[in-house]
Amino acid sequence: MFIMRSSMWPARGAAGVATVATACALAFAAPADAQLPPVDAVAPLPVGVVLTGPADLVVSATTPTTVTIANRGRSAAGPFSVLVAKGYIHCGVTVAQATARIGGLAAGGSMTIRVAPASFGRSVTTDYLNEVAEGSELNNSGTVPGTNIVC
């Protein structure tokens, strides 16, 4: 693909548009006798070849003390980190922000990590450093629910 500035074409108005249209048609037009091969002429994949897609890390389940991370993609995920936001216990105690370093996760696999409970819900984000190329970066978050804690 190429882009031409208007200064490359001295003609203005309809003549200039026609000149640009002609240049584009000449640049991208196939010969009049060219034919596309029929669809069934495309060679099939060799036996044993499987098309894969990217990894897709998601927060698949949470409880007040656990977070389950799953890879719903078609490729293994390399190393990544999980972030659980800081929380609070109703009597004024702060639950520190926590991170976990995960060495990788196979396609279709999942793992559960333990987290400290808090009285109120808090966010959890997998691959928060964007280390893994994923099919979707929009589904990496969830909420760790709060629980009743006696102080």
C-alpha cells in the first residue's frame, strides 16, 4: 500500500480525482485475463498440523480466600503475574495488596492461588503487566468477594 500527498498531483478538482483514481486502478488492477484459482485448489493442511490461537488468561472463579486463573486459549501462556488489590477488614485493618508470579499455564489449564480474606470485595487482575500475548486483554479481571470477619 502506498499513500500519495496531494502535492504530488498538480491537477485539482475533478481532474485531480480522476488522475488519482487512474493511478490507483493501474497500481492495483489485475490483468484482464487473470483468474483466481478455485477454492478447492488450495492445498489441505498436512496430517498432524493443528492451527492454534493465542493464550487467553481469565479469572475463572473466586472465593474470599482463593482465585482461580484459567487459560481458555489454544496456546500455552508463558510466565505472568497476578495482582490482588489491597482490601480492608471492617474493624480498620488493611489487607495488603498481593502479587503472585506464575511460571506459565498450559492451554486449557487452570490453577488456584490462595489470598488473604477481606471484609469487602477487591479486584484481581491476571497478567496485569501484559507479559502474555492474548486473544483478549479485556477479560483479565475479576472480583474477590468480601467475607464476614470477626475482629
